[in-house]
Amino acid sequence: MFKNSLKLLLALLILGYSNTIIAQDIKLENGKQYILADVEVTGKFQYSEQTVVTFTGLEKGQKIIVPGSDISAAIKKLWKLGLFRDVNFYVNKIQGDSIFLELNLHELPKLSDVKIQGIKKGKAEDLLKETDLKKGKIVNENLITTTKNYIENKYRKDGYYNSKVMITTIPDSTDTEVKMLVSIDRGDKVKVKSIHFNGNEQLSDSKLKKAFKNTKERSVFRIFKRSKYIKDKYKEDLTAVIEKYKENGYRDARVTSDSVTYDNKNNTIAIKVNLEEGKKYYFGNIRFIGNTVYNERQLNQLLGIKKGDVYNGVLLQKRIADNSKPDGEDITNLYQNNGYLFSTINPVEVKTYNDTIDFEIRITEGPIAYFNKITVVGNDRTNDHVIYRELRTKPGQKYSKELLVRSIREIGQLGFFDAENIKPDFKNVDPQAGTVDIEYNVVEKGSSQIQLQGGYGGGGFIGTLGLSFNNFSARNIFNKDAYKPLPMGDGQKLALQLQGSSYFQTYSLSFTEPWLGGKKPINFFASLSHSKQFLYNYSTRDVTRDQSFNITSLSAGVAKRLKVPDDYFTLSTSASFQYYDLNNYNTGLFTFGDGASRNLAFTVGLSRNSKGSNPIYPTYGSEFSITTKFTLPYSLFNGIDYGDLKNDPSYKVFYQGPGYFNSNNNWVPNNSYLAENGDAVADPNDAALNRAKYDQKRFNWLEYYKVKFKADWYTRVYDKFVLRTLGEFGFMGAYNSERGVVPFERFYVGGDGLANFSLDGRENVQLRGYPNNSLSTTDGGTIYNKFSVELRYPITLAPAASIYGLSFLEAGAAFNDFQEFNPFNLQRSAGFGLRVFMPAFGLLGIDFAHGFDNVPGTGIKSGWQTHFIIGQQF
């Protein structure tokens, strides 16, 4: 009996298993076939016995040899499940040729709770999500090892070179569950004490250290790139050093050895890199082989490298294929933008003599490729036609990488998807047929926003409720099944805003259809708003309800995407009408307390927007716009002589003080109001009344024109840093100098640029570092200019929240007319800030800015100002 049991154990050990078949006081005959009568399953497990037996592949009545391949196969299957810590077969009894087996199983424990210590609670919660340590997960050695390695590597990548993680499991009240304790000791970040290069004679230490993009020496002056050591990044930096040599002609440069020495006492490392520079090379003859579509002159012009130039391997590769720019001006894109998807371009060194290298650029053009099937996946809420109409890639069209990149941008600009995760997948690439299928993968993000805020301003509490549905579907308004909570998916925009306090209310509704008629990119937009303000005493905070001022506004327009000069251009036209209704409202905003004023204006704008695919954080491109807003020249046909109105003595009293007209019709100041030689005398009691009558005629229909220009650039300058440069200019004028410029629609410069509560159509121009509207006169400016430079860095661009930091320099000013306009007389500021964009709430931010100049009219330097940004994107 013992001998037979031992043979069974040895047979299983040979197969690589520690689990055994044990015959207890039962004699097995070697090589004998038995009939399996029954398999009894015992131990601790949660599955039914029948399920376990079925999975082993063993069946009652089958002929088996014990030990044998059938039992071994059953054990393999059970182990592969990864659910058990013990698998044992026992022979219960033998009756003639029948054998009865027992399968004893013990499941691996499951996770009941996880506790992470050594880091902050918020960080621990994030780590639980990253490692996927959930309740009910099976705990085995592999889980413990992979979790430990992941956490240690995570912190080492952040510079915690000595991070240690210890994971222990504690049995719960039952044998089937365990609690896990993860103890994290990050240690201190390892700083780079020194970086020494040996063997470098042609390139200085400072140049080579700059090539180390990720590994930097410790320095108190280092702000943006902290000193830390990450092994993988360090290896990348060694490669970058060789690339730096190749840029300067040293093709044979190499790292002969390097060392990283750790100082445990000071928690620093010292890096030594030994280099062999080799000699400096120059470009020799460059020939193109295999080109039939483009001649050598065209290719050489794009290559931009001439015989005798210093050898630059990095530049050569960029001119062949610039992997850092998907739309770069290189030879590969030249071919791929014209259908040659299957083309290959390889630079080959064919001859090296002395210090000169000859090259052949070997081109295999291949057949022209065409787009076949174009599909989009991942859009759960947005309807297909909203995406397809933005695509530049069409079935049957000649393949173009440029159109592919442009399509990605257009999808991102919709604002409905995570711009960082729009990926075109190439499917069914068939060189023989010359076709390729493109599948765009998109990830939906929240497109609707809610604005709910309250604050104290203008002498009282102001509450705002705003709802913006940026992917609305008007055609499904009457489809009750489409309300989730509103009909969505057609790319339209519907916005509603309610704002109010004890002394004013504002209601507004706007709608935008980006593809009017669904056939062409013609944007239609319309808005309706109504404001009501009661007379308010800021000192006593009393509201007078029988004195009010109402504005009703209506506007509509269209914007069409152009094809010439290119399809980044948009031409827009719109018309707007405002009706101002005053009811016993005497405040100084108007000189008449009862009456009405009307503003019928037309706007024409031309813009070009080529900003990158992410509208929240563009990394390249630009936006230029010029806009003209104007009214009809009523002075030409309304029959009013505004010069005669100004000569009314009462009007002169109001504007220029007491006096009279002399015999030459000139105004003579005279505080006694006494006439000389019978000249007309102005009655000061009638001055305000006559001024009100005059201004009622002036402002019955507003008359003005306004021109604005804006230029906005985005450039990636280093790593993830993006430089934004901005210039703005605005001018407002009058058709009739006697009538003058109206006191509406003016420019108010300074502050956060938010549309603060106002009733005169003013435009608030942001210039941080100064109080709101402080750089304009009380009546507003008719001219302004502004310049801004902003350096941005993304903290995260995740769909749930895009966050980036920024620093800026700004300068600008407002002027009353061209006589005092000086584009170099500017108020300057500098500062830093943070932006957070969440799909449900829009853009939120804060800026800390220092104004270097005096606030006009105060003689006091502005100094530090804090600005809160809500809902703006700039």
C-alpha cells in the first residue's frame, strides 16, 4: 500500500505538482484501468459539487488509470482557474473494477478590506483605484507581488528612489476572507547632487546638462523642473546627449560608460558620464533614388540641407519624417498628404571619406491609397451625423494625412469629446487594392453645464442660475423618450440664464444651430433677453419700485465657413436690437428720466481659427478676427441739426456754466447771468430740462460704429509648456461730430473681464492686476489696446477635469479719443494663476496679479489684485 501511494506521489511530482493522490489503506494495481464510479468534492469552496466535477472533465463511468493523464489534466484545469490554494485527489475505495475518488479543495481567500498607511487619505483613495484593490478580489501571491511592485515603481518614477512597500494579510473572521494592510514608506526624494561629463571637449558641460531634460542637478534657482532621479528617464537623457552631438556634426559620439553613485547619508546621487566624441562630419552629396512624383529640386527645397553643411542627424530625420509634429513640413508628409500612404523614405549613408558623408534618400512611392470605410465608435450620446459632417476624410477620397489630422481637430473643437483621446485607427490596410479603412475612436465627456452662484456685489446680494446644454437636439423636443433630462445629441446649443437681486432681474435665452439646414456649415444663432432695474440707493440700500429702467434685447445672425483663402476662415453677420425704456429713472446714466432709446445695430466679422484640437488647452495654431459693428447714419435723414441744438443758451449753461451769447455768437461766461447790449441770457433753471430734451433727441436712435481686432497665437515652446501671445485693439466712432459718440457700447478696461452687471451694452476688457473697469473713465473709453503673453503648463487634461497653471505679462489702456491715444502709454501687470475646467461647471480659475502702474485718477500704485474667473475661456 505505501509503495503504491509513493508511486502516485512521485508520478505527480514529475508532472510538476505538489498536490497528491493518496490511497489510504487501499492497494492500487499499476497500469490497471478502473471505472470511475464517483467523485466526491470536499473542502471549502463556494461552487456546487457538480460544477467542480464538470470542470475537471471527469465523468462517471469513464475508464481511467490512477495515477494517469486524466487526473493530471483535471488538476491542471483547476490550478489554471487561480481560485484555489490547495487541490488534492484521494482514493476513497475500490470495489472490483470501480474506483471512488475524493477531490479536496480549499479556495484562495477574498479581500474584505484594504487599509493604506503612510500617505494622505486622498492619495490612498486614488491608489486604491489605480491598483483595483476591491472587496471580493481573490488574494494570491501574484496580487501581492504585482501590487507591491506597482506602488514602489510609481513613487520611484516621482523621484522617491528608496520607496518601500510592505503588504500583509490578516485572516478575517472566516478562512474565506482576509484584510490587507499596505504600508508605504516613500522616503525622501533623491536629489541629483552633481552631473559630471568626462571626455567632452567640443560641447561644454552646460550644453550637455541642458540636453538632460528629465535629470537635473539640485539648485535653489530651479523652479519648473525639480531635481529628481528616475532610472528610465535618465536612460532617455543619455540618448538625448548623443542626439545633441549628432545635431552638431559628431555622428560617432557615444557614451562609453556611466555611473550613478548613491549617498545614503545625504540622500543624493552623483552621476558621471564618460563620452567619446569622435570627429566632426559634414554633409556631402545627397541624391534621391526612386522618386517619380516629385523631382529633385522640389525634394531638395523641402529637405533644406546642402552639401557642405555641418552634419545634423536629428535635422535630417526631421526633414524626412518629423515625428514630433503630425502636420510637419517633411518629405513623408509631402507624399502622405497626396495619397501615398504606402510610401517609405529612408536616408542611407553610401560613402564616408575624410570628414564628409554622402547620402542616398531611397524612396519607395507605392500605389496611391484611397479612403474606403470611415466609421466612428465611442459616441454614446452624440448622434453620428454630428461627427461625420465635421470629418474631412470621405470614402473614395484620396488618402491625405493632412485631412486626417484636420478631422481630429474638428472633432475636438466640438467640445463633446475628450480631445486628448481622439484616435484614428487604421483598419484593413490593403496595399494591393490601395484602400484603407479609418475608425475614429472618441470618448464622450459631459457637454452640459450648470452655473449656480451667489455673491455680494453692487451693494447687495446677487444670485445667478445658468443652464447651458451644448449638445442639444431641437428636433426631439416633442419626443418624450428623448428627455434624459433634455433631448441631446444634435450638436445644438441652448442656454438659459437668470440673474437677480433686490433691485434688478435679468433673463436671457439663446440658441445656436451650427449646421443650418444640415447640409452646409452655416451657423445660426439667436438670443433674447430682458433686464429690469429699480432705482437703488447704495448708502441706505432702499429700492424705489416706481422708478425703473428696462432693456429688451433681440439678436440673430449667421456665420458661414469659407473655402477661400482656406476653410479656417469664417464670415459672420448679425443684427441686434435693444429697446431702453426709462420710467421716472433719474440717475445720471441718461439726462432724461422718462423716455426711450433704441439701438439697431449690424455686425460683420471675419475670423480665422486654426487653434489645436483641444479647445480648453490648445497647444498650437492661432485665431485672428476683425469685427465691425455699426448703426444706420440717422443724422443724414432725420432732419435734426445737432449743431443748432448745442447753441441753445440753456444747453450752454449745462455744459459750460453760466453766461450768455455775445454779438459774435460766442459764449461768454458770466456768473451774474447779466446780459450786455441786450444779448440773450440763459436761464440756469431751464438748463437741465433743455439738456434732457436735447439728449432725448440725440439718443432716440443710437448712432455709432465700432471696429475691433484680435490676434491670438499658441506655440509649444518646451516639453508641455505652451506660450500664448495676444493682441487686441478696439475703436468706437461717430458719423456726426456734432452729435458725438454715444455713451453706450464703450470699452471698460481692467480687472477680470467678466461681464459685470450693467445696462449700457459696455464691453469689459480683461487686464489683470487692476480693479475692474479702473483703467477707463466713468463713461468708458472709445479706444483701447491690450497685449498679453501667457505661459501655460498642464497639470492634467483628464476628461473629468482639465487643470493647468499659468504665468503672464499684460499691458493695456483705454483712451477717450485719438488725440490722447498713445499705443505705448500702457498700464502693465504680471502674475500667475490656475484654471480648472469641469464639464458640468465650465471654466473656473483664480489669478494673482501685480499692477506696476498707478490707477488713473488716484495716483496710487495698483499693487497685488486677486481675480476669480467663472465661465470665461482665455
